[in-house]
Amino acid sequence: QVQLVESGGGLVQAGGALRLSCAASGSIGSISRMGWYRQAPGKQRELVARIFSGTVTNYADSVKGRFTISRDNAKNTLYLQMNSLKPEDTAVYYCHALVSRMDYWGQGTQVTVSS
């Protein structure tokens, strides 16, 4: 079992920045991949960024160059640094972990970008 708790969401003006955090606990030693997803009202949940064991990362085209995913193994925490935010980035952001082929999700944190 893995528990994921997100924090860091909020309201920001367009062009601003936020950093999301995801604290992991439980059987974290077996996490093979972690990532951030988002879901806007009326839309499907979509991948934002993910990080594999080590430092391999990939990003959605819409956030490349603006968002950075990172993982601090000592603190068991995943981060998403979001810069140059746009109104279309408004969504609930979810932390995800893949553990022994099982998916774990956090409760989500709201990010709202005003124009």
C-alpha cells in the first residue's frame, strides 16, 4: 500500500508560478514510476509529467519548457514546479504512483489560473 498526499495548489494569475508537492508513505521502496496528472471540468484526466526510476522524465507537449517534475527520494516527495502558468492549466492535479503494476492516486489539489 502506498499513500499519496498532494499540497501546494491555489489561485495564481496568468504568468505566475506554483510548486506542487506529493508526499508518499507506505511501501514506497517498490515505486517504479511517479507522475502528475490533471483533470479540468468536463475533460478527461490527462498526463502532465512523469518520472521513472532514476531521472528519466517525460512531459505533455502543452507543458514542456514550463513545468519541471522532480523527486526527492530522501524526503519521499514528488514535486511539480509550474512556471508561466496559463488559464488553460486550471485543473485538479493528481499525484500518481505505479507500484507492482498497481496504480495509486492522491486526493488531488486544485490549481486555478486567472487571466
